Amino acid sequence: MSGDILLTPGPTPLPPQVREALGRPIIHHRTSQYRSLFRRVLQRMQAVMQTAQPVVCLTSSGTGAMEASVVNLLSPGDEAIVVLGGKFGERWQEVCAAYGIRAAPVPVAYGEAVDPERAASILRAHPKAKAMFATLCETSTGGVPDIQALAAVTRASRAVLVVDAISGLLADECQTDAWGVDVLVTGSQKGLMLPPGLAFLSLSERAWALVNEAKTPRFYTDLRGYRKALADDDTPFTSAVSLVVALDEALTLILQEGVPKVLQRCGLMAQATRSGVEAMGLRLFAQRPSNGVTAIRVPEGIDGKSLAKLMYDRSHVMIAGGQGEMAGKVVRIAHMGHIGPGDILAGLAALEGALVALGHEVAAGTGVQAARAMLESIVHSP
Amino acid sequence: MSGDILLTPGPTPLPPQVREALGRPIIHHRTSQYRSLFRRVLQRMQAVMQTAQPVVCLTSSGTGAMEASVVNLLSPGDEAIVVLGGKFGERWQEVCAAYGIRAAPVPVAYGEAVDPERAASILRAHPKAKAMFATLCETSTGGVPDIQALAAVTRASRAVLVVDAISGLLADECQTDAWGVDVLVTGSQKGLMLPPGLAFLSLSERAWALVNEAKTPRFYTDLRGYRKALADDDTPFTSAVSLVVALDEALTLILQEGVPKVLQRCGLMAQATRSGVEAMGLRLFAQRPSNGVTAIRVPEGIDGKSLAKLMYDRSHVMIAGGQGEMAGKVVRIAHMGHIGPGDILAGLAALEGALVALGHEVAAGTGVQAARAMLESIVHSP
């Protein structure tokens, strides 16, 4: 509904410039006009993804690009390592299983941070593993593993590191090339401030070498075709043109602010959210919390689903509940993309109201007050 | 550019109601508001696809749904039949090859109509074939095979009939259930008047039975997951929400006019285009021409690419050139979706102007005149 405040970790709110672009007359994709726009978009995606490698654009959800990583890098029977710890780590495991990849798990309890040394020892125990799959921001727990350490560990092996940055990009730092992340996967509906429907991958030279060797059958997600088409600023199959046109506007906003400043702003918003939540006497779920989404333990005796529903019904603020095993146990507030300081204050105020209505004691205004001081230091950006 | 007339066979122009919907604030997809919209959209897609079977919605180009048909119906080593005759018939062959399906071709010369008896004899020669793949409108040649006859032929075998109606839907008649088409595949950017990014499939009971048997590995396109999610009016992975919201508006326009009337209008637009083209002394490419797109043989000594470019440069009318083998030899004018009678007149006028500029003799106004009489009988619709 119009007037709603959307604090969900994807889709995230759209800036007016993006909405305007989405509503423009459609343009044809086999034209020089579109090709030059597409080239500009992919070049600017390199800056956002912190890589000098070419960026491939798929018309799919983020999961389509996760699948593209698995089927383009590996062959049936290959070994790989999967870092668990939430619904999206488990998704890597499911994709591997679907394609006959023998994926050894790095077990991580929900909310806990992976121990890079544990990952290293599992890598050593599987010297034939060709890839390690990890998640920059595990949206389901609000946790962020130490990707830099995982990259260091992977570089000591023959495996490439593949990172799902679908909800982490532009919120949690990931220095793709500098850290040695071989494949970065992302989607459009989070930090990029677009509707869902586009997914992106960047691949290192080592990863491209695997693409040429991999025997897993593939067609729509065959990255060889996408790389070939890049020479003509094209895609092998029709792109989601209106989303690409809108992405051009979103990238202008992002690069005008600058990637470091976007990350810093998200970091401050996250800190403010965490302070607010803790001031209300609530506990964070993740040991190493994300700057894109905060997962909050729901107090004993309260159901997270009812809490989120009440926040929406009373205040028109929409947050996310828990997924899978964590349904009812956590609620999640996003602070990425176009979500602004005022949205966070509204979210904390609505949270307080709903908690009180459910009989949980909260000292009036404590959460909002704790957050506000921090938020005031943010110069308002796109 | 604003003011351009787009006569390309996808993407096709967007109605204002669709553009307005695309530019709305994004809504979250795991809400009752979105679920009820999604349910309504899929129910109305059944009417448009002329089937009582559930409709599955993928976030992908049309090719993603073509791949979904192959990987969900067949196992590596299975036999199938592929009806050729253009770039998109050949795409079925390429997808089958990628997944280890032994696809026997029904050879069809470009522009010619498939002989259903030929298809029948190839089916008889491959009694183990589990599927026959065909194309409702072969966009590359502007040709339409007799799908009703192919369906009759297929029903006399154990094979299911899979039809790519990506550019044919809502332009060329396809009575999915009545004729016995088992799987109908379509995309958003043609008769549905949306940007590209969504694809749809409907499957008969016989086809769903194959889905449960097929051994080809799949994940993002695994139709079992989509069917399960339908029970909750949901999808296994995040949908392209803004396109689904816009589709709701497009379907209102289509169903207000009524599917038979949309087909009739496209038929008249096609007849008018063909009359205009022939009045100018040009020849059609397809033996059995589509009501969605007209392919025109470019006169001797003229390059089709230059012709299309000149039409755009002089008149801001964009038509499509030839694809693959037919580059330069044909040009293609679409008359599906939101393309109106005035657009067709502009297209014919621009075509005449460009032909004359390239030194081809055309009696002034003949094409426009021939088309106009026919177009005047169309009551203007969405």
C-alpha cells in the first residue's frame, strides 16, 4: 500500500529516479542506444562489485546466478566445500546436490560466525575440492562471515571462492579482487535498489578457466555464451530491458555518492539499528552482524510472526520474520539501499509499539532515542 | 527515443497502464496482498493461454522456460522430435543437444510450412520419442505451422507436444487444451505487452507425469518446486515483482477486450500489413504467415539492414532485420500487443520512403492506401 515503510531485506524501496526509469517507454535491445547503455551499466557494476573482471548479467532471481556458478564451474562428481549457517548457505548445498556435486559442509550454527581455521581444515581434508561456496550476508540470520579470511584460506588451496553477495553487496564490505574472491554473485533487489529480476556474476581468470572445463550440462545459464555476447555489449537471450534501464539510474545514484560512502552509511544505519534494539532490551541474533540487515531475537513468549504483523497493521511498517527453522524466533529489519534514517526511526518506534501491545515491557522511547543520536550524523543521501 | 514507433517482434510497446504499474513503489512478495495478486494473475493467464491447467511463472527470458520444458520432461539419452524452420526451432534443437537429448529433426526450409504428415512419419520412425517440440510463431521467418495438425499427430503417439508460443501468444490462435498441446511456453514482452523478464508454462497431466520421472538435473527451473509453491500462491525463488504487478494491468486490458477479439484484431492488422506490403510490389517470406509479425523479402540489390536503419533514421520507425542466416534478406514488422493501426500505417509509409531512397521504385502511397481500408474496420482497442 502507498505510504508503507518497507524494511525488508529485498525487495528494498525504489528511489524515485528508478521508478521513473521503470515507467519509461520500452526500448529495443538490439540497438546502438541500448548497447551503449548496457556497456555503461556493466562497467559501473565492476566498480560496485569491486572487480576489474567482466560482469555478466542474467535475467533471473539471484538463485539463477547461484546455479550458474555451480553448473559453470563444476562437473558431476566434483568435490566442493559449502559454508553453512543459514538458509542461503544451505541453498548452495541444495544446488550442489541437484547437480551431483559432492559438497562437504563447513557446519556453522545459526547466528554464529564461521571459524576460518575450521574452513581451512575441511579444505585440507578435501584437497580435490574445486570450489568453496560462501555467503557475504546470510540474510536469514543477519550474519556476515569473515570473507577476507575465507579468501585467504581458499587461496592456499586449489579451490576458487564463490561468494553469494545477493543481499550483502553495497552493505557489507567485500573487496572482490583485493581479497581474492573468485566469483561474486549478486541480485538487483537489495543494495542496488531495483525490483527483483536481474542477477550478476563476476569471475576471476581462475574461475573462467573452470568454466571452460566444466562438464555439467547448461544452456540458459551457460556463461560461455554470455561472455561471447559481451564483445557486442549484448546477451545471448533477451535481457529484462526495463530493469537494465532502471539500473543505469540506480548506478548513477550509487556512484555519485561513492561506494565507500554507501558502505559507511549502511554501517551507521546498522549501528543505529543495533543500538536502538539493544536499548530496548532485545538481543541481536548474529554474532558478527551484517550492515545490511539486523536479525533480532524475539523475546520469550512472543511469536515473531505476530510481532511483524502487528507492526504492519498498526504502523504500516513492514519488516521480515524468520525463515525456515527460525520462523517465529527472529524478526529482521533491513537498512540497505534506499532505506533512510527516518525509516529506521519509524521501524524502531513501530517495534516498540508492537512489543508493548504484546505485553513486553519497554521503557518508552529508549530505542528511538538511542538510534537517533547516531543517525543524526548521517548526511542524507539518495 | 521518445516519439519512436516500435514495430519489433519483442519487446513490443507498453500501454500507459503498464508503464504506470511498473513505476509504482515496490511491494513485498511474501504478503497476502502480493499473494492474492499473484493468484489472480496466474488464473487470468489460464484464460490467455487457453488452458485449465495451472500456469507456472519463471523469472527469466522465454528461453529459460524453453529450457525448463526440456529439463523437466526428459532424461539424458531420451529421444525427442524437433520441428525446425527458423532460429527458434533450432533453439529447441540446441537446448536438447545441451542436455544430451537425442532430438530427431523435422527439417523445414525457412519460410515454408511444416508438413504434418512428415512430422507424423518421423514420429512413427521414433516410437520412443517422449516429446515433440514446435514453435507457434517462428519469429525469425514470420511463419506459423499448423499446430492443431501437429497436436493431432502427436496424440497418436506416446510423445507430448511442447509449443514455444513466446511470440505467438495472443496473435496466432493456439487452443492449448482443445487441440491437445501438452506444454505451452510463453514470455512477457510480446502479446502480453510487458517488458521482458517473465516466462510462463502450462503443462497437461501427461506432461506433469513426465516431470516426476525426468532425471535431468535442475534447480532454478525445477517445475516440481514451482508447482508446490503454487499451493501458497508463491514461487520458490523471488519473482520479478514489478513485472507481475504490471502484468495484472496488462491482463485487465486483454480480458476486457477478450482473447477472441485480441486475436481478431491482430489478424486484421496482419492482413492490412500484408496487403500494404504486397501492394508495394514486395513479397512475403512465410508460406503460412503469422498474425503477430510479417517477414518481408527485401528486393534484390537492397540490404535489409540498411533498409531498417534508414526507416529509423528518417522516420523514427523501428522494425526488425533478419536473424542468423536471414540477416539482410528479410525485414520484419510486428503487429501484436499494443501496436495499433496508426503504427502500421506509419510503418508502411516509412518503408516506402526508405525503399525509394534506396532506389527501389514504389508507386507513391500504394502500400498505405491498401492497408488503410482494412485498418479502418478495426475499432481501436488497448
